[in-house]
Amino acid sequence: MRFARTALGLLLTLAGLVVTLAGAVAAFWLVGPDNTIATGSRPFSSQGLAVITAPDLLDRHGPTLHVTASGDRPVFVGVGQDLDVANYLSGTAHSRLIRFDPPATFGTQEMRGRTTRLTPPSELDWWVAEAGGPGRQSIAWPIQDGRYDVVVMNADGTPAVGADVTFGVEVDRAFGICLLVLGAGTVVLAIGLTLTFRRRPTPAPHIRITPLPAIPQPTALQPATPLPATLTSRRAPGQPHTAHAAALANPQPGAARPAALSPFSPTPQSAALSSRTATDQSVAHQPAPPTPRTETSGRQSADDTTTVTPASVPAASTTASDNPSGTPSDSPVDAPLSQSPYGAPAYRAPVRRPAEGREPITTAPMLMSPVAVAKAKSPAFLVSVGAVRDDAEHQGAQTRLDETDYQEVSYEITEYDEEPATVRLEESPEFERSDEAVRKTAALLASGAMLLTTTSCGLLPAENSAAAPDTRPAITVADAQDVVKRYNELNNQANQARDAKLAETIEAGPTLTQTRAGYLIGRKLDAAGKDKEKPFSFTEPKIGAPEFGSYPMRFVVSSGVSDAPGSRQLGVWQRESAGTPWLLTHSVYPLKSVKLPSMDGLRTPSQADVDGLFTRPSAAAETLAAYLSEGAKSSEAKLFAPSPGTTTLLERRAKAKLADTKETYIASVADTFAASGEPLPFITSTGEALVFVALTEQYLQRVEPGSNAYWTSGEATAFSSMVKYTQTLHQDYLYQAALVIPTKESGGPIRILSLDGQLVGAGGS
């Protein structure tokens, strides 16, 4: 398992080093404490009108985009939806950034087209983020789901763009996660180094001491000589146990005979103490060789034991005359020899009798080898001092000498120095310990990986949804209010000056046509300007902004009128393209008593919405024209709920017809209404349709043959004055109407909210 541990350590070291370096580079070079990944300043230039990014470059959302631009000329930098930017730059020459290769390489594509000046970008309200002017310009925009472009151009909309641009993406918690990766890499590196260079300590040999059964005391004594105190026995490394035992049993001539293996045998340090009293307290004992017995305990086998049994050892002797006083001494007294299982007397550890007044020696001699210490601490090695051996089987043969009792201690030393039996790898303790270490390491790495994965989920921005519609509200509420405010200012200026050119900057469609006609009439009939229209404004505008995916775009405003408290204004503002201003195209003035639909939830109609209406918007416009042409008694009248202004108009036309036919020079009168242009429908929150329509009216008078007619007074003289016509006279009116078409489920008549007209021409033939 050492190889597996080392291999795993090397693998973790390499992985930890890579992760540590990556985390350090990302944290302190790529990201930084501001959590922003920046490209650095790059020069961009184009002979066209702008430098823009392709929408595919911003294909993820969530982080904050930082763009900084500076140039020699006032520069503009902004972010807009692709549908706006594409329409704004449609047909113009510009440069597109279509590819980005980290760290700061961009691929560009040159788009050909016209280079005429565009509307200054700062005058457009569809930018989601913008900054423009001289010097350094910067924006910070949280990237949204959808197709967006970054645009850099001259602030005045002129061609030849040149700027130094820096792009950056701020990812929340990016720096902290990089530090976490750095820390995780450091931990993995430390674990790998530990597993690679760690060395297991070699365990000490396991020693087991097995006591041998006691041998009966001998019946006879013989003199014995003291054993050398320095006699030791050690088995050479690699020497078999059997050879060691043979060397002990048959020592070479001149070789020192080993002392008893008891840890309490005299050592060189205690030799002087033993020899001090050995000469006058020696007793000769001649034990009779007993019947040899050999036993092993437990699972001990003969191959695993070594019994120290030398062939012959001279015994130490002492005599009673050497101690005439008879006082006890603490000199060692040799225990009797017993017959070893090998047929030779076994060594016996001497039992020291303490002198009077002295404490017995209860600790092992100092300077003991580890093996001797292990044997001394073994509970199987028990020595009882002063115990009387009372063996009933040999009581008659036991002899007491000088009141000294002996107990023989015999033991075996079992050493597991030999190679253990072969076991299966998965059953070995080393394998279990290594396997446990591998499991702990794997669990730690898995926990770290899960932590990094969990914490880094917000680091990677989410991809843009492919199903996300490329649409947006036509305008924001704040921008719509600004449009109305701007209209109020410019409209009053235009009215005071009767300036049609100025009116063209804020109006279009039928509203502009009516305004032009009104200015013409005012200049003809009130050349002195005494009867100019008083200034007014639209107040408290309520905005209905449907979503659009292409141009033109429109929104509806319902507001009050400052100089007509009994009326409200209901109008449609339209932007024809992304580079054009918002213009008021349809405008009616219903009475305040008329219930108007809510502006909340206003949307453009789908085919399903149109199919659910009581009638189609185009058909409603034609039916309304027929109703107005034929009058209140027409068959179409039952389909409508007329407004007060509509009823007044029909009554006035009926009276005019009756009066004109009484004139001698008028042969007949015809009043005809017709739908003009396409109606503009919007679906309300209730499913009904709010429809704006334009109608034309021609009031035609046929002149009697031989007669002539001409306009002498009134608004018609502004278009035709004192011109005699012999066939016809006509007056042309332009009307704007607002209708509410119910659904098939709700039913009911078509409500006419307002019908407002203006004389736009007069003449004859």
C-alpha cells in the first residue's frame, strides 16, 4: 500500500499545485478585489458611424458590464437592444465586433453603407445605459437576458470614430471564490505532500514471555561457584533460534557463558555489590538432577521458543562458616539448578535476601535493554521472595538450608522476529489502515469539490434563453412623460408662431395635417395674430406602452387638458424608426364624462384577439363612415353608441343640407365620409379593442347650370377666396375618431369615444 499511497500523494500534489497556481493567478491578476475581469484598454476605430458588438458576444446575463471609452473627440458609449441598434444603424457604414479571444483579442467585421450624419444618440431614449460627452465616458450595466449591443460612436452622430475602449465584467463574489479555490488547492497540495513523503515508523518487535512450569526442588546440594556478573547472551541478526540455543548449550572454549536471561540478573553496574559479600556468604549446593519436563503455553510452538540450557555450569558455593555471626545479609544467594528440557541444568536467577534494616530492592536494575524491560513488565514474570515451597509430592525430599527459601523461575522468550505467515492483502492491518486513509482523503476531496461547486454556481453567468422574445415595451413610463412634456413645450411654441416646421418635429399623420390646416386658416383669417390659440398642456398623463419587436413603435397617452377641464386628451405617439423622435400621430378630445378604457395592460393585438372581437377594426372604420354619411337614420346607426360630439355633427350636417338645397344656385348637396389610412388597434386588459381611425368628409354642392358660386366668408376662404365655380363647390374635412370595439362574448354596440374634425381644404370646379 506504500506504492498506492505515494502514487496518490503525487497525484494530489500535482493537482493541488495546479489548482493553487490557478487560484492565485485568478484572484490577484485576472479578477482582483473589485470582482471585475477586464480586457485592458484597446484602440478601436472605424471610418463609419459606430463600433458595435454583435449580440452573440453578450450571450450570458447576470454580471455587470463595465465599458469605458475615451477619444480625441466627444465620445458616446451606450447599450441598447439589438432591435433598436440594428434599426438605428440600418444602411449605414459601421464596424461590428463579432469575436472575442481572451485575454483581449477582438475579431471585427466592416459593414458598408451610407455615412450621413445620424440623429445624435443622446437624443434617443431607448438606450438601457448611456454616457456621452468629452473626455472619459463610462457605463455600468447589469447584463440582462436578451439580445443587446454595445455601441461606441461620436457624440454628435458623425462618421470617423476613434476611441480607446476597455471592457470589463463584474462577477459577484468572484474574488472570494478565487481565494477559496486557492485555499482548496493549498489543502490538496499539503495532503499530497504528506502522503508522498510520510514514512511509517518501524514498530518494535513484539515479545511474549511464556512462563515454564516450576521444577521440583532437588534433594541434595553441591557446591557452586558464582556466575560472572557480566555474562550476557544476544542472538545475532539473522541467526536462527535453533543455532542460538545450540551456541548457549555448547559454548566454545574460552568464551564467556551467558548469564541467566532474567532481567534481575547482575549487571556490570551491580557486579561490585555482588562480589563484596559473595566470598563470605557462599553456600555449596549440589542439587540432584530432576526428571526433565518441558511445557509450552497457549499456541506456542517449538519453532517459536528458545530455552537457554547450557550443558554444564560451575555452581557458586557458600558456607555457613563464612558468616559466623549468623546475621542476615543482602548478598545474593544462588538458587538451585534444575534440569532443563535439553538435559542440562537451567540457569536460575539468584534471590537476594535483604539485610536487616534495609528495604528490599523492588525495581529492576538500571541500564536494561528494551527486551529486558518488556520481560520485566510482563505479568507472567512473577517472582515471590521468601515463599516456602510446599509441594506435597516432594515434601519429604526437600531440605532447608540456612533458613533460606528458594523458588526457581524458568521462562521462555518468544520473539516474532521471523517473517509472519502470509495473509491476504485485503485482510492485513496495513491494508485496512491505508484503505481507511484513502477513504478519508477521498471524502475530504469530495467535500471540497462539492463546496467549490456549490459556491461557484453563481460565478458562471447563466446563458441567455434562446426562447426569450426579442421584444420590449415601446417606452418606459418616465421616458413617455418626458415625451409629453417636450410636446407641451414645442407645441405651444409652434402654435404661437403658427410654425408648421416646428410642428413637424413633434407631430405626424392626421394630427400634423390638421395642425397645418389650422395654421393656414389662422394666418389667412387672423393675419395680425390677435386670435392665436392660448398655450395649454396635457396634464397627468397615463401611459399605455405595448411591447413591440420591430419598428414602428407606438404608445398611448390619456391625459387631462389644462385649458379644457371638461375634456381629456387621448393620443397615440409613434416612432417610425430607432433614429427618429416620438411624434403625435392621432389625437382626440373626448369629454370627461365619457368612460375611457384603462391604459394598464395595453398590448398590440394578436390574431386570436382580432378573431375574438365583435368586428374587425378595418370593418368598423368603414361601417362608421357609412353611418356618418347616411346620418342618424341609417341602418348602421344601431351598431354604434355615438359620442355627444358625433350626435352634434350629424345634426349640424342635416341642417346644412336642408339650408343649402333651398339656395337657388345650388342644385343638390352630398355629404360623404370615407375611412382614411389603416386603423390603429390596441387590446385593453378586458379584451376589448381601442381603435384609432381617420376619416375624410367631402361636403359637395352642385351648382345650377348657368349659375356660379364662390366662397365669400368663413374658413373655406383660406383655401379658395372669391374664385367662381360653375359646377361644384366642396369643403374637405379630416376627422379623427377613437372607438371601443367589444368582444363577441360581451357584445353591445361600438362606442364612439370622440370624433374631432378640421377643415383641411375647399374649392370647386
